Amino acid sequence: MKYLIICSLVISLLLSSCSENIPENAVSQNTNAVVYPDYTGLVLPCNIAPLNFNIEEEADNYITVTHSSKGKKLIAGGKKVQFSIKQWKKLEL
């Protein structure tokens, strides 16, 4: 029984960590973050591979919101921003 409870907790934590949400107290910056490689201002074709990057600035926490011209969003947390092919292709739909 103890094993079942521990497994349930681990699975719950993993599932909850898979989806990023924008915190209500997040502060939006009106400047571009310094990223590497620098993809600032690019318009990408729909069939390109995900452009992963690192944020080169220090902060308490990181939330990145990427969107398509159709308004579909991808949200990633952390200083190293990586999207899976599956997530990236959802922007095309």
C-alpha cells in the first residue's frame, strides 16, 4: 500500500510538471531577452525544426511564450528553452 501511494505521488508530480502555466504574478518585460543563439525578430516557415535556445540573463524564474501567426501558443519554463517536435508541430495546426 505504501508503494502504491508513493508511485501515485511521483506520477502526479511528473504530470503536473509537464505543463507550464504562466503565474498570475508574472511580470512581462517590454524588452527582448538576450538569448543564444539570437533568433530575435525572425519569421519562421511552418516546416522548420524547433529553434531551441538558452536565455543568457539572470532571473528568479523563466517563462517563455512562443506563438504562431494564428495565435497558438507554446509555453516553456526554465533558462534552457527546448520544444519537442510534437509540441512545435502543434503551432502549424
